[in-house]
Amino acid sequence: MSPPVAPPGWSRWLVPPAALSVHLSIGQAYAWSVFKPPLESALGLSGTESALPFQLGIVMLGLSAAFGGTLVERNGPRWAMTVALVCFSSGFLISALGAATEQYWLIVFGYGFVGGIGLGIGYISPVSTLIKWFPDRPGMATGIAIMGFGGGALIASPWSAQMLKSFGSDSSGIALAFLVHGLAYAVFMTLGVLLVRVPRGERPVASGPSALDGVQVSARSAVRTPQFWCLWIVLCMNVTAGIGILEKAAPMITDFFAGTSTPVSVSAAAGFVALLSAANMAGRIGWSSTSDLIGRKNIYRVYLGVGALMYALIAWFGDSSKPLFIIGALVILSFYGGGFATVPAYLKDLFGTYQVGAIHGRLLTAWSTAGVLGPLIVNRIADHQEAAGKHGSALYGMSFLIMIGLLVVGFVANEFVRPVHPRHHVPAPREAADVARQQPESA
């Protein structure tokens, strides 16, 4: 597939909608829980079994982003979006076949494995291109796209629920819902495939900065630098702290106020989860745009330092004040989303635009690690505390102290981030430009 170079006069503001069409689609992954109860009822699954497609999908997201990042850089965003479209939609179609024939392994394979590859390639597909179109505002540009991933569930969740209500929650109804999802997302993601373009040169705006300004480092060299691994720790710690609340939000707020005069109802807990999703999405565009003004290192100081403070306030005073608990959780989740959206621009600052997509893909293994670590910490400790006879907020005190410790580790790692040593740079800036011109996806 030839690189989709923008014609003269092409507006760079058409690229963020292309990225959004992909990220809003693959963001459906956060709404998987809508399918869990009907699957458990129709196929006789346990809660652990019904989570397998989502868990495998997140693992495949990290792995495909890590191993496919170089291919995305080499073949360009249109190729990557096409691969994401085919895999993500095919995953739903295979799952539809699995539901119709009541073969659960097909749902795990389709949604988790095949669809998970679509998640990973789709997630990194527009990032490098956006940074090259917006070298003056990389945080805002990547924030717009990655905001879509956070907001995808806000659309998918009620849409999927209504579909299951209309088609029925037996195996044939679930199969039909999967089928419609696969076809609808294929159409929506096609808009991104058709719309995306790479800039014609290194300076997308005549009077603006060049995308090749600053140092340029290859993906192979980047993973050999301490800066990459410091950022890996920073992202992993920030995501672990956020996902620990996100994964257990509804039972957590219910447990915190179960013994008070104002217990939280099931519907209010669901509303709290929706608020967290909104904070997650708003943080992606708000905080990443702020990083363009105050710098990437400073914004991560806020994420990690203020995040630790919020956890401390919830741990010590959260059960006595519902507003404090809610505001603290919302701030933490906004930092969770902001951390995702800001890290591509942080990578661009450190390693340049030369292979930033491939480097970003490798860094997302931190997400896969955190996706296992965060829920494991919160759930394992809560189960242990419950077995010891504790209840209410006491179930989570130890988890919150661990989260504070992890955020402090991330804060320290961020302080160790320094400019990359010249021995890792591409030999000469002009050479990088020449290479980029030969490979328009990197220009």
C-alpha cells in the first residue's frame, strides 16, 4: 500500500478525525463487561471465564503494539489502520460464529486474539503521524486521538446494551449483536483509512517548526537507553494506580460507605463508574494539552505527585466524606488518562519523530504489565482482608498504601529522565531527513 501523502493545501486538522474514528472504535474494549452477564447466562460461564476475551485482548494489545510498531513506521498509517480494521472487525465476526454455535473458544480467539491484534495496531497507528503533523502541539494532537480510546466505551456501552435488549441475551441474540458490531465498526474505521494522510515534508506548516527538529533516535537504540526504561516505569506505575480504582470502582465506593448513614445504591455506583470514564477521557485531552505549555516532565510530576496525595486523602479521610472520595478518584482517573495521552509527546521530546511510533509500541508493554498488576493488587488484598474479617474501607487501606508507594517510585523514575546521550542519535540530522523523505511515513 503506497503512503498516503497529503496533496498541496491539505488541512492537517483532517487528520485528528481520522485518528478518532479508529480510537473511538477500538475503545469499545472498555465496554466488554456489557457482554459478560449474557455470556455467563447463555453459555454457563463463570465470571473468570467470561473475562478471558477482554484479558487476552489487552495482552495482545501490548504485544502487537510492541512487535508491530516497526511495521507501522515502515508501512504507514493507512496500512496500519487497514490491518486494525480487518483484525478488529474480524474478531467480532469470529465471535458471532462462536456465539451462534455456542463454541466459547471461538469468542476467546476472535475477540481476544484476533481483535486484540487490531487493538494494538490500531492504538499506535495514528500517533506517529499526528506528531509529525503537529510538531508545535504534539501533546494536544495525541490527546485528541487517545481521548477517543477512553471515550469509546461511553458510546459502545449503551449501544451494546440496547442491542442485547432488542436481539435478546441468548446465544443467538449475542451472535447477532457481535455481527452488527463487526460490520458497523468496519464502516466507521474505513472513514479513518480513507481520510488519513502523511505530511509532504518535514514542515507541515510553512511558518511552524520542523518535525525533524531536535535529536532523532531509532527504536533499536531507544530501548537501550535508561530514558526509555525510566519512562516505562513511569507509565507502568501511573497506569497501575489508575486501573486499580477503575477495575473495582463500583464495589469499592459501595464498600466505603456501606456502614454509613448514606450508603451508595447500585445505580449510584454505576453513575460513579460513568463519571470515572468521563474523567479518564477529559484527562486525555486536557492534561496532554497542558503538557505543551508546562512541559512533559512537569506534567508527570503532577500526575504522580498529586496522584499519590489523592490516594493518601482517600485512604485516610475518604470514608468520612463522599465528595472527597469522589473528587479524589476523579482526579486520579484524569491523571490515568492524561498519562496515556502525554507519553507519545514525551517520547517525541526525548527520541524525536524518526521512529516514535515504533518506540511507543514497545513502551506499551508497560500497559500490559499494569493491566495485570493493578487489579491483582486491589483484588488479592481485598479478598485477603475480607477473609480476615475486615469490611468497608478497611478492605482497601493496604492497597492504597501500595499504590502511593508505586506512584512515588514513578515520581523518582521521572526525575531520572535526562536528554538522550549523543551516541544514540541518528548520525546527522540531515541524514534522518533524507531517510524520512525516502520513507514518507517517517517524514
